[in-house]
Amino acid sequence: MSASPSASPSVPIKGSRFVIIGGASLVGSATAELLLDEGAGEVVVLDNFFQGSTENIKHLAGDARLRTVQGDVLRLPQLIEATRGIDGVLHLAAVMSLTMDRDPWMGLDVNVRGTQNVIEACCINGVRKLVFASSNAVYGYGPGVSGDLVEATPFHSAGAPPAAILYGASKIIGEQLCRDAHAKRGLDYVIVRYSTVYGERQHYRAANALYIIETYDRVRQGQRPRVIGDGSETKHFVHVSDAARANAAAFASGATNVAVNISGPRPVTTLELVRLVTELAGKDLAPEHVDPDPGKVRLTSGGPWALDHRAAERTIGWRPQVEMREGIKRLIAWRQATEK
Amino acid sequence: MSASPSASPSVPIKGSRFVIIGGASLVGSATAELLLDEGAGEVVVLDNFFQGSTENIKHLAGDARLRTVQGDVLRLPQLIEATRGIDGVLHLAAVMSLTMDRDPWMGLDVNVRGTQNVIEACCINGVRKLVFASSNAVYGYGPGVSGDLVEATPFHSAGAPPAAILYGASKIIGEQLCRDAHAKRGLDYVIVRYSTVYGERQHYRAANALYIIETYDRVRQGQRPRVIGDGSETKHFVHVSDAARANAAAFASGATNVAVNISGPRPVTTLELVRLVTELAGKDLAPEHVDPDPGKVRLTSGGPWALDHRAAERTIGWRPQVEMREGIKRLIAWRQATEK
């Protein structure tokens, strides 16, 4: 199907064909499942399996509408091939701060060149809508970050680790490449700026998501959970099922040329979070307050903050459903089921 | 000479060997001249001559210490070859907003991959200091930009054109790659965040610098100068000789791992600027107020602002010397001398 100025920027899920780039991931696998549940005609999971895992999508393997393609965002011809005849592309492939710290050269290739390639493939094939996974990292880190972060909040970087700033700036670039392609080539797109995603099939690569999984790993071994500093620092998570619903809503809505924040019902302090994980793991262990590890990328803020998601409700008709207590219950249940 | 933790991050100009990458440019040619005047042992001007011009450096051609190399920041081996045995590298090669708008793919290659390559070459060859040309673009554009912009001011982008944001974000990435290389590989560096550079050998590629040269081009033909809107918008320029002095000061000072703003004595409104250029061109023509050209990248702000350069005085011992009246006189004298 080829884009035309009169075409609606809505891609209904039912019957449509989707490619999820970076699909064998936390968010990708949940979105693939949701799109199939909602009647998608085809879901192609494209991944280079560098970070993604076949394990993440094996529960979907029985569905004839699911296709897996080993491909890499750095190889434009593979993307052009995979997006031919496709209605909607979800672009999730990216490295995050911890990987960016280990190898900024590769990280910028994946996040900048990779996004250029995805957009190019979408434009060449007249894909009807691109949903680009951005991040609250576009608002930055450090003392400047506090209060309600809305879509027009600037990017704060003073005092933040280089890798975190590189990650945020690479997402800003990806977003602007979408805007540029919309203006010059008519590409319809929605940018979803996720806060920290957590949930079933959780990985160990996000500096923030580790607060949950590392705490669980410690307390289930009977070790006291650790809190950095006094634990008053704010984190704002979003459950993976809410992120998947946001992606589907971004496709189905008539919205285009817009960026919206996607976050859970409310933020949490690291102390509350650690206590909640400890409680839900069935343990009675008091948190231990520790100093930050200077060798580790750490994402800080200047005070209490929240990623304001009200624009997403107005624009794509989405709001979060999963409270952290419920989300952590599900994550722990998944871990317990997969550990045996 | 190989870098070691005990080596001073000062590179005295006298007797030292320099490479200026993007050297056949406005800032590059002025800096080459200054370094030669101050007794540099060698100055290598490396340029691909895509934007730079041999015209810009022909006045230096008689000096045996000057060497010109045709090279490209996208070709790492050329940079490794050119920086062997070099004490100081000044990295100026970049595309600005207007070129970024025409070809964002190429623009990101030059500004991101190009800077990765320059840093890699410096680290491989143990270059003693890198001076990286950044920009007040790291503070962004649009309604959020007003007041004194200091080194910790965040990046504002709401409402700005994609190409301007891409340019600013690419400079943020370049800066963070310097910080990362300092932390992991001991590279000493100073980032100089220039405001809009103007002066002799002025080109037509900067969205802001055009206010001077386009006004001059109109009034010398007897046409009324044009001001967009009411002309109250702030611009902050720095004369090319002051930018060149800042580069030399960045090398010679003991500063490292730091970014400083480099701007002229004070900002100006576009109306004041247009009147000044008209007066100094010897014309008596009243400005004509026009609407912005919607097809052109335009850089706006939210109110009066200034690029605060006081940190540069504390850090590298530099302050601007050339007032706009003097700088525009010099620019016009150069234009008149080259036009006949």
C-alpha cells in the first residue's frame, strides 16, 4: 500500500501487516503478542538477536501470522526487503545507556544510522505509519530534571554521564529524522517516549530497570536489598503491557507528526520500589543504604519528577492501566515460572 | 609525542605542530594565520574543500610552515596519517543547519561519524590536546531560549526546525564523545561553543551570519535592507579573530575536560544589526519589515538572550576584543577589497 496525502494516518490493527524492528525484545515481544491478539494480518519480528532473544518470542511460535526475520538495522537492503507491503512499522532497535557506555561507536551506529535506515525503508515502501520508540531520556538527567516532564521540556545534561547524554541525544536525533521525513516525504509517524519499561521478559540492560530485577535477585537469596543513598530518588516506570498498548494505540489512532510520553500511573521512589519488590517476593528484609558504584552509569535527577502522560490520552487515546504493585507481581510470577 | 597522565594539558603555540580539520574555512583560516603569527612550528590545514576553499588560505601560502592536505573526516586512515606527531588538533569540520536541512544523512555523517574519526585519530596518535568547535546550538532554539545562556543551560528544541535540532544534537554528541575519550583514553580536550561567527572570508552557509552579508549585498545595490518581523530578536555574534584567539587560548591554557562559551562583547537585535551594516556601508536606507520565508530554516528565541562567556575568561584566560561596529567595518573592507 502506498502513502498518499489523502490517506488516513490511522492503521487499524485488525487485518494490517506489521514489522517490529528489534522485535525479539521486552517491548517487542509484548507488542507482537498484543497485535496478534487484536487480529493483525501479519506480524514480522525483525531482530539481529544481539540483544533480543528467540526465548522472548517462543510463546508466539504457534501462530501462522508471526514471521521471524534475522536482520540488522545497519543493513538497509534487509529493511527495504522486510517492509515491502507493510502497513505499520514499530522501530524499537536501539542500544541503551549501559551498552552505549561500553561501545559508543556501535551505539551511535545502531541508534542514529539504524533509525536513518528504518525511515528510508519506510519511505521507499510507502509504509503507512511508523511508530518510533523514544524515551524520557530526551529530557535528560541530573539536577535540572524535576517536576512534571511534558513534551516541550528541554534536554538537561549538566553533570550526567557521557553515555546517558549520548543515548538521549541519539533519541532526539531519531525523533527529528521522523519530523524531517514527514515534512519532506510525507511519512506519517508517532513517537512514543517511554519511561523505564519493566515486566515479564525483563532484561538486565537498562540502568533503571535493574532496580527491580537486582533487588529481586538479592532478596530471593536472603540478602538485604540495596538502596543507593537515602532512596528518595524518583523513578517512573511503565509496565510492558501498557507500553505495548500504547504502540497499538499509536498505530490505530489518526495521530501523526507528534511525540507523546508513555509512563505508568505514577512515579515511585527507589526506597518504595525496593520495599515493594521485597514484600512481593515474600521476604522481610530491611533495605541497606549504600553509596553509588562510581564505575557504573547512574541516572540521577534533581528532585521528585513525573513523566506526564496526559498528552497521550488526548492524542492517541491511551492511558496506563497497570499499577506497580500489580506489574511487579506479574514480573515476579514470570521469574518464578521460568526459574524452575 | 605520546600522551601520559603526567603530561600537562597545555600546548604552547610556539614551536608546536597543529592540524586544523576543516581548516580552509572562515574560522580555520583565521586560526591558521594566528597560530603561524604566534610561532607555531607547523600548521596543517586539512579540508575536503566541499565547503572550505583554497581562496580562504591563499594569503598564507608563502609560509613554509603551512601545509595543505586534502582529506575527509569520513576517512579515518587520512586522519590517522595527518595527525601523526601532531601536538594539537582543532576540529572544525561540520555542516550547519542549512546544509543539514538539505541533506540530514550527509550532515549526521560529517558531524557524528566525522567527530568519532577525529577523536579516534587523536587517541591513536597520542595528540596532546583536541580543541573541538561546538556551538551555542547546544542550548537550542525557540521559546525556551532567553536570558544568560551559561554552560549548564539545557537544550531547548520545542518548535524549532528539525535541521536546527539535528545540528545542535550532533554537537552535543561530539562534546560527549570528547568527554568519553577523556575518561576512558586520557584525551585532553577543550570544547569551544562559539556563538555565530562573522568576519573576513564570511560564507553564506550559516542561517544567522546571513543577517550581515545579505544586508550588505542589498544595500550596496541601493535596495532597502530587510528585517524579519519587528527586528527585536536577539542575535549574538563573535568576530572570527576573537574565535581564533579562543582556539589558541584553549590550546595554550592548562584547561582540559571542559566546555566554554565563546561570544562577542555583547548581543545585538536584528534591527540594530541591519542599521549598523547599512550605516557602515555608507547608505541611508530605512529597513523594510518582512515576514519570514516559510521555506527557509530560521533560528528563533524566546526573548533577549546572551551567550555568557565569563567561564572562558576563568578557564582559558580569553575574552572577546572586537565590538560589532569594528568587526563589521573589517568585514565590509574585506568585501570591498575582494569585489573589485
